[in-house]
Amino acid sequence: MDALGHHVLLELYGCDAFVLNDTKKIKDILTEAALLANARIVETAFHRFSPHGVSGVVIIAESHLSVHTWPEYEYAAIDIFTCGEDIRADLACNHIISKFRAKSSAMVEMKRGVIPTANEYAGAVTQREEVLACKR
């Protein structure tokens, strides 16, 4: 079975708090990451919260890159969801990690839209997979 898309969940820790609170810089970093990944940018939207933190999305023809930052914790959550064979999410991830100056990172990759064939529908069993476990 082929997947319709790939989804990368990127967790960044120990980031530069000033970068994480700079809307323009974050927009530039995610836009550059999309271009490095060989994606076609359609639109962008970013918002800075008060007193701190930024959320934003780069909509690409192949899906999206999104970010949510918590400067007070030096943490950023990034999603890179892509469809198509020519997208290099790895290049986008490396760029973002570098520009956010992350001291550590964790990444989960998953296939999205794994469509069974007609024969597989008959015997399909719901599968659940725990991808991330949150620890407090």
C-alpha cells in the first residue's frame, strides 16, 4: 500500500528564545525550509501572541508546514505534512533545527492516507498505533 502523504512531527528543545518570539524570523525560516524541501508555496499566515509565542503555517501545494513556539520554555513544535514524491522534508527539518538553534530534537515520521485496495477493504481491521507518549 502506498501512502497519500508523509507527516513529520518535529519537537525542538533548548531553542533560542529570541528566535522563537520573532514572527518575521520564524516566517522567513519556515519559508526557506519549504523552498529547500522543493515545495511550492501557496500562502503564509503567522501570528505573535502576547506576551510571547508564535504560531504560523506555510501552505504549500503539497500540504503544509506549521509551527507553534513557547519561548519561555525554549520549545517549538513543528509539523511538516507533504504529499508527492519530490518533497525533501529532511532538508526542511535540518534547516529549521539549525535556525532555531535547537540543542536537542525529537522526530516522528508517519505515513498518512494509507489506502487499502478493494480486496483489503473486505478484511480490514482497525489498527491503532501509539505514535507519541507525553510525559510530564
